[in-house]
Amino acid sequence: MAVARTPRRKWIEEGLRALAAGGPDAVRIESLAQALGVSKGGFYGYFANRDALLAEMLETWEREVAEAVIEQVDSGGGDGRVKLERLFTIVTASGESVVRGAAADLAIRDWARRDEAVAQRLRRVDNRRMDYLRSLFASFCTDPDDVEVRCMITFSVRIGAHVVAADHGGHSRAEVMEMTKKWLLR
């Protein structure tokens, strides 16, 4: 009976998990294999080396947080407000996802501070996300400055809400996020 190989996606997800926990230096083949409960030999069936894995991790992250989310939002149809509601739901639901969650996003942002190639990719992803937000907000906001402010607030909340530890004056975090969503969609 043949032994099932650990799927490529599992190596990438475990790499992103390690990146989120300890930065790019924590992405080590032996450690990933141990976390997956397999030998490191299976790694080389998919990747030439660690750098190839790091590149694939970034490719997967970019595809999942930008294009896949946009496709998912657009596939349901509707106007800009409906699509933004769907986007907010998708983003909220992806909070625990290894690929789409905030931990990987924040780790890549930190990595980009020290690696120009990662910084360029991050800029491309952020620009794609902001352009998409602009298209949605512009469908019901006529003032380009208002559109830009709403986009910046939306994007900043997505990135920053996970690191803010403040209390919310008698409101839960979920209540504040719901109020923020209503304010943005007004």
C-alpha cells in the first residue's frame, strides 16, 4: 500500500504558521516536518529548497487575501454596499485562517520591513486591496476624498484591530466592529 504524501498546501500553511509565530527565520524545513508529523524528505517532492517554500508562501498569501477574496465577494453579485457587507463577513470569518488571518498578514508586514522584495509584494497586495475598496465605496460615495477616507479606515481596521487591546466603553469588540461597519456603509 502506498504511503500518502503530505499535501503541498499543508507545507505552505505550516510555513505561514511558523512565519506568524517567529518570522521568516522560524520557517525551517525540519521544524515544519516535525509540526506536520512527517519526515522532511516529502518537502523536497514539492520544493527545491527553503527559498522556494518562502516564495510559494507569499504567492499563496497574495492569491488568497486579494484575488480569491475579490472573486468570492464579486461572485455573489449586488451593489457596492452589498459587496462590502459580504467582504466584511468574509474577512471576519477568515480570522482564524492560517493563510487569510491577521497573524500571517502582520508577520508579512513585519518581514517586509527587512526585505525589499517582500515589501514590493506587500505594496502590490495592499494597492490591489485598496483599489478594490475604492471601486466599492465609489459606487455610492460621490466625493473622492470620502471614498479615500472610508478605504483607509476600512483597511486600517482590518490590519490594526488585532493589535488594539483597548476596552470599548461598555461595548464588546464585536459591537464596535458592527458600529464601524454601519458607519462606513452609511
